[in-house]
Amino acid sequence: MPIPGGTLDLSGTPQRADVERRLVDAVVAGDLAPGARLVEAELCRQFDAPLAAIRDAIAKLALLGLAVVEPRRATYVAPVDPEHVAQTAVVIGEIATEAILEATPRLTDGDRERLRAYRADALGSTDQLRRALRESRQRELYDVFYARAGNPDLDRVRTWLSPTMARFGRLHTDRVDVEATRRNQRATIRAALAGDGQAAATAFRATVLHLEHEAATSPRTPDDPTDALPRSPLIRDRATDAIRDALLDGTLVPGEPLRESELMRWLGISRTPVRNALRTLTALGLVVQRYHQPARVATLDRAGVVAALRAVGALRRLSLRLACARDREAVLAVFTEAIDAQGSGRHGLLGLVGRTGDEIAPISGNAVLAETLARLSTRVRWYAMHEPAILGPGTVATLREVRAAVAADDIAAAEAVLDTLFTVDPDTLTVVG
């Protein structure tokens, strides 16, 4: 473009953040039931909020998968889809496992006290845990690990996915094996207090397996009649894609101010979809919005690069594992075709890595994983465009090693090799934080 500098505040207000939180809580708690119509005028009265704040809050619900927006038709609370919840459990289980592994060696005395307090207050009996599940208090346990891991991208995924799991926990507490959950959470805490991150992660995975099973065998909530209507892309989604593409091709550079009025003229759309697009890109970590400050393209820093790579690496390993379990030959074909294309010079290293990830995720059969990876991978590709050290000269050789391990049906070895692509030494990076 580029977008001229400016001082327009695009960050919203504290009131809008509060309205978003209250509306999300209402959906998670079931006060706004699955299938309920979200009528803007009624929500303005119910939440005593202006129309702009309600529209922003509905956009947030849609980003979290808690609302369905049909332009000129209806906006309603998304149904509880057992398959979607089960897939979500798998993904959030993987990123929580990564957080536990990263955090356990770093736990402070204060962290340990918080774990002990949760154990006493929520895990003393099955009745205590059942109440905690209804109140979504499990986050008190996992907050300790996410905070100590200090990886904003792991926390970013949790923010996207945890409302789905919290809503399921509240609406289907009677289906959860509370005693098994209690046993596994106590084991997680016991191992973490002993400093054994691997044992803590193993115990947590057992909890995820129970949740996945219970979700997959739960009845689907009644659909709203509009659920079967064909979905059309929203203007805000097209705006998000256009701005994101400008970030990825270098048109918009790190730190560049983003003026709403200029984006409106460039995209030929009104203010509301531009604002919603910027908020979506903020959730992806590509745009920074702060109260009483102009929106800007995010800047690069070493910690951010490392964190993003670790989060994407965890989900890429999960994607490879699930895909190989479903169709190992299809996975091999993806690697073979991509590596052959690289040899012919048709793809750069970034395209090679991106292509293998994009094509393996759908083979996994987990739509939530594929969508989450697409969101996070955008951030990594943006980093890689500005930081050449992320993809070194050994990338193609590494992917050949992954393919060889998959061909030998040694998926654990394939995951271990793949992980090296997403592990970098911060001191080799040239970005300045």
C-alpha cells in the first residue's frame, strides 16, 4: 500500500472487553442456549451495551466457534457438536501437554501453593470436582502451567478452544467420568510437585482421553433450522484475508501503523468489517491493538519467534501422528511430492514446509486441528519471511528424514525429527526485541 501513519484508536474500550467477556460467559454457562437467536437489539438491552460493543462481542463469539453468523438470515448460538468437542479436546490436550512439559521445571513455590490449593478445594471429593466442572474452575489448575510456560502462542490456542470445552463441561457434567478426572488431575499435580514433567503430562493425557470419549458419545444438541443453510463468506473474513496477505507478502511491514480509514478505502468496505478484521488479526498475533493507541502491525522479537515455533511444532507433531494413523500412504505421498517439487525448484523452503503442513492436517481427520494450525502457521510464515534463520539449509534433508521414518512406520522417530524444524537457538536469530 503502504498504510499512512495515524493515531486513530482501534483498540476498543474497557466496556467492550467487558461485554465480550459477559456474552462469552453467558454462552458457556448455557444462559444463552445452543440454537438461541442472537438479536442485536435484545442483547443491547440485556447487557446494557451499545450496538457497536454487541457487534464486536458477537464477532468474538464467531471467532471462538460459539456463534454462527448468517448475513441477512440469522445469528445464533452454535450447537454443541460432540465430534467438534472431541476434536477440540485432542488439540487443547496437545497444547496443554506442551505447557505442562515447559512449565514443570520452572514452577515456583507460589505455583506449588496454587496447585495444592486447587487439589484441596476442587479434588477433595467427586462432589467437589463436579461443582468445579460446572463452574469451569479447571482453568485454575491449568493457569499455573500456562503462566509458567510463558508461551503466548500456547495461551492463544487455549483462548480459542477452552470456551468450547468449558461449555461442554457445564452442559454435560453428568456424562463426565468425574472420579477418573479427579484421579488423573491429582496425579498431574502430584507429578508436577515432584518436578516430573513427563509424568504430569502423561497423567493429563489420560484426562483428555476421557473427555474425548465422553464428548464423542454425547448427544448433539438440537440444531437451529438455519444450521443447514449454505454458508457464505462474510465481508469481515474477506477483509481479514486481504490484510493478512498484505502482511505475508511484505506490503505491510512490522510496526507499521494501520489506519482504519485508509483500510476502508483500500478494501472498498465499511468501518465495521475493517474493525472486526483487525480484531481477528490481533487474536492471531499479527496486529497489536492497545487502549488509546493506534493499531499496528506486530513487531518481531526472539521470544515471540521461539514461542510461535514451539506451539506450531507441537500441533504439527500431533497432525503427523493422527494422519499416519489414518492414512500413512497419503502422508508419504505428500512428503514425496513436496520434496520432488523442491528438487525441481518449484517451491522455496518456506513453501515446502508450509505445503507439507497444510496437506497433512486434513489427512488427520481433525478439522479443529487443521483450522488451529492454519491460524498459528500464518504467524510462523510471517516470522519466517523476516527471519531467514528459521529455515536453514538443512530443511529439505530434515523432511527427507521425516519421510524415511514414516516409511519405516516409526512415527515416534518421525515426530522427533520433525520437531527439530521448530526448535531454534534464539541467539542465531537476527530480530531485535
